[in-house]
Amino acid sequence: MTKLTVYADTAPGVPVFQSGNPGKIAPVLREINVGFERWDAPVHVAPDADNKAILDAFRPFLDALMGETGAGSADVVKLTPEHPQAAALREKFLAEHTHTEPEIRFFVAGSGHFVLHENGKVYDILCEKDDLIQVPAGIRHWFDAGTAPFFTALRVFTDTSGWVAHYTGDTISQRFPVT
């Protein structure tokens, strides 16, 4: 179940807000200009579908989203426990970073935690299948799908060079492990 937990960035483990209701999650995230919604996508892809099949299946939704955001490209990111670089990829995503463009993700399958660090708070959003999250450029964040990751997500980029992280050097993700 999709869930948002908010903490003061000085108090790990002491939630100041929790909800599994998307109707309550979206307004809290809007306060920091993060978009969140559930898509009731009628598209279903096989768990073993390749990236091209996934992109083709979601093309009408991607075209509409890219038109709204001015994005220039989209791709698919998949991570499973069997992936030979799962641990290294987890570490790459786990370090707090920012981007110079919005980070837009739609979860096709599985789940993962987007954790945002903004205005003295930590926002841990457990995103699952059919969740769309839009994180503005410049917001400090990290992503954790756990030690046995399983997710497939569409990534939308305005910069056609793709995912480029600017690491902050802050170790806050170690103080706020996802649950």
C-alpha cells in the first residue's frame, strides 16, 4: 500500500504524519511542490516484458505526460534481487542527491521509497504500482528499494542525457532508513 511518513529531519523514528490514503498524501506533498497521483492505467504488461514492450504499452500515457511537462525522453528502469549490480545500484540511489531537472517516475510494478529532504523535514513515500511522483529540480532526495529490490518504473527526462545526480555529501539517508 502506498504510504507517506513525515519526520522532522532531526528526529528519525518519530513520525509527525503518516497516511496510506492517496487523497491525504497528495496535499502534503504539494506543500513542497511535489506532484503525486495514482494512475488507474488500463495497461498491463507481463512481468518479464522487455523495456521496449513496456514503453510501447505506456506510450499514450507517456506522450500526454511528456507534453504536460515538456519532457524530451523516457526510459524504463528495472531492478530485481537477481540483478548482478543490485547492491551497487542501491548504493548509487541511496546517497542524498539533487537533479537539475524534475524527477518523474511512474511505477509499473513493484515498489520503492522516494525519500525527500526539504524544509527541515524528511518525507518517506512508499511508491507502488500505479503511483506517479514528480519531484521538482533541486529537491534533496534518495531512493531505496531495499536489499531485495523489485520494481519497474518509467522515467521521464527533460534533458535527453538521462539520469544525472548531484550528490550532497550528507549522510542523512543512513539516519533515516526506510521501513
